[in-house]
Amino acid sequence: MTAQIKRRILGGAAVAALLAGSASAQDMPFAIGEGGFHWDGYTAFADKFDLSGQTVTITGPWTGNEKAKVDIMFRYFEEATGAEVSYSGSDSFEQDIVISARAGTAPNLAVFPQPGLAADMAKQGLLTPLPDETASWVAENYAAGQSWVDLATYEGEDGEDHLYGQFYRVDLKSLVWYSPIAFDEMGYEIPESMEELKELTEQIVDDGGTPWCIGLGSGAATGWPATDWVEDLMLRLQPPEVYDDWVSNEIPFDDPKVVEAIDDFGWFVKTDDYVKGGSQVAATTDFRDSPAGLFAVPPECYMHRQASFIPAFFPDNAELGDNVDFFYFPAYEDKDLGTPVLGAGTLFSITNPSEATDALLEWLKEPIAHELWMAQDGFLTAHAGVNLDVYATDAQRAMGEIIADATTFRYDASDLMPSEIGAGAFWSGMVDFVTSESAEDAAAAIQSRWDTLK
């Protein structure tokens, strides 16, 4: 699911789900020295930098309530250093940053909502590599640290690989939402492996219930929820290197390893008894409407696999921990591939170097730079040094723990593929698979489309 489409789909619903009445950009709502924040790091950072009179200009995708929250984080950087931060958010960030960079008017930093555009700009010489020691720092200080290094390492204009981005805010996709009330009534346990999840699916059917609510509809973007399923299953069936080769088409889309993941998704969605309404209904049900069955009495389904943003579309009576909760979409025990996590994230990249710009990137290494947004809600991080207790809600904390426990993190594959594939042929191909085609035929059609781009 592309970042632009996600921002458009969520719209006001996501904003309503966040904190109402955020503080203005000039406020410092957390008293320095109080609470569970890493104030020692803040103090040491303030002692190290005096940037009075300098300005850091930044552009990115965060607008509205999200801009208010990140501005609060920047406000503490300003207080510590004397520098001024000017952040500008835009719904058309992806177009704006390319235009300004090519015109030589780029801000100091750009916050990319997906790595693909950053990689393209790095190859064109429009980004500046991060200091050499940054890669080792990220590998040591982020959960699944090498994954984040890999995701931000691109070929530069010189033909060499460099680290061009530092990840900050993270989205989590490897979640299964469920009805605790329904689970308790039937005596179901949270599955800890994919084998157990499949056994639970079969048990629910044997007990006369429907295990899953699935909806692939999303207007012009119909099919993207299916790609998330396939991506999550690829990480549970194959090593991360295979996933990377799939994303880059080093292995073709119709390789048996990819077909296996598509077929594994089919195990869930193409068995009519497993899905509310059956597979044909799942293909046309809007993804925003699909979790509603969790809240019906009696339940119309027991589980719904979707990313961390889906509560924005839950009914008004949804109460996390009461009538809805989530668990990690588990890995196969017999594959021994650790605990992979699928998600997305934003990365800071240098588009116009300066002393204050380097200092702000150093600031983002501090746990408190993450904790200041964590405490406001709507934020997850892979930084292993943060105090998880600072998370604003139990739900955010639980999601943060899933990220902290990850052994591998990979970005949404469809966002990394050429748009004709990731935001086109992959989407439609999965709808064809669910409604009529075999995994082999659907995968071959996607690869055929990819071949025309070469």
C-alpha cells in the first residue's frame, strides 16, 4: 500500500483517532527532567551543541496533527541547541522534493515515507550520504538493526553503495486483530506459531464459526490488502535475502518460492469456509468495512489480519483490550526464520548539508527524540534504547514490543517495486488469484508485465 494512498484513505478518520487538540509547535508539554524520558541524553546533547543563529529546514509527509506532534519533538532540539527548525509538511511531498532538489532549492533534510524515492534520488546525486559510522550505529542500536541499514543503503551517483537514510517513525503490519470476548467464550488461545494459527483456523470451522474477515476492496487500489498477506508470508517461508531478490526481481515473480507464498495466502482466503462470505465476497468487500464482523453478536468472524492503522475504521464502540485486541502474525516454527516483521517507516535524508543538519541527525539517535512523540501517541520506533513505558497507550506499547522483538524487518514490497507492478499488476493479480486464477498463472502475468519494463 503506497504512502500516498494510505494518507488519502485515512484522511480525517486517522486524525480523529489521534489525540485531539495537540499542543502548538511552540509548546513543550513534557517538563524537562520529569517522567520516564531519557533526560540524561538530552542534557548531554545540549552540553555538546551550540547552534545559535542556525536553521534546519525540513520537508516531509506529516501534516495536521502529525505535524503538530513532530514539531513538539523539534522544539526540544531547538531548546537544547539554540537552532531553529522549520518543518513543512505536504501531501504532495513526493513530487515537491524532486522538483526542489533538481532546482537546487531543496531543504536541509527530507523525510521520505518510503525508501524507493530516496533510492532514486540517491542514484541521481540528489542526496548526501550519511557519515560512515552511522551504519554501524544503526545496526547496533535498532531492533533488527541490519535490516534498517539495508533498507537505507543505496547506490549513489558514483556507483558505490552508501547509507542515505536514518529511519525514525515506523508502521507495523504483521498484526492479527481478534475478538477477546469470542476467544474467551470458545476457549481459544493466542497462536504462537503459523502452524498453531492454521490449526486454530480449522478448529473455528469445526466449531461452526468463520475464522477470518478479509476485504480486498479499496477503489482504484483494490487488491493491496492481499499483497500485504503475501509479503508477510514470504518473510515466514523464505530468508530475508530471498524477499529482497523478489522485490528487485532478481528472482522472477513466478519463481516457485513466490508462488508458494501466494498459495499460502490462498490457503486462508480461497477456502470459502474460512472467510466471511467466501473468497468472491472477500475480493469485493472494502477493506475499511471488513473488520466489522469482529464486533457482531454473535461474531461473524474471529480474526482480521491488518496493519496498525485499522482501528481508525473500527466502530465507535470498539475498545482495545475489551472487545478487540491484536497479536503478532506468527512465524512458522519449523522454518526457523526468527520473528520477521513487515511494515513501513519514514527516513530522514540529507538534501542540503549543514552543521546544524548533522546535529539534528545526531539528535535523532537519542532515545528522547523518539520518546517525545511516543508519549503523544501515534508513533512506533525500532530504536532499541527507548523506554517502552513512555508509550502513550498500552496498544502502542504492545506494538512497540513486537517491533523490539523482531529479528528481521522488511518494508512493504509493493512500495519498493516499480509502481506499475507494486501499485498495479501486483494488486490486480492478487484479485485475479482470489477470484479465479491459480497462483502460477497470476504470478506469471505479473512477471510478464514486469518484463515489459526492462
